Amino acid sequence: YQAALDRKAKTILTHYKTALTSKGLTGIKTIVRQGHPAEEILKTARELKSDVIIVGSRGKRTAHLFMGSVSREVAENANIPVLLVK
């Protein structure tokens, strides 16, 4: 089951990496990890010395009221800029 989830995650990440690359964004790294999502995102950003974290939010209205718990935790605890995407 975990292998199937990992394959699905990699497929989704490859799709979005291709879409972003076709728009001129470079230096994109995609990584699949296990663990608490926000902690893993923040840890990976530190390890890679990332310039920015891009993470999806759930809300359709004001971001701070309807942001998902993972995106909220990342935004509140990151030491680098976080771009929240609807």
C-alpha cells in the first residue's frame, strides 16, 4: 500500500514540476517523505537551504481563517518566505 501511495505522490509531483518548468520556473526539487507533513516540509527546506516554500492552502476566502492545518503550521514556523497557493 505504501509503495502505491509513493508512486501516486511521485506522479502528482512530476505533473506539477513539468507544468511549472514549462512556465519558466527552474530549480524545482520534488521529494516524497514520511512523517508529520509540516515537520517534514520544514526539515527538508532547511536541509536543502531552500529560498522559498510553496504550499497549497485549502481556503477559498481569507487565508488566515480557512488555511489548512499543514499550511498554517508551515507558514507560522518557517524561517524563509512561504507562498500559499489556492
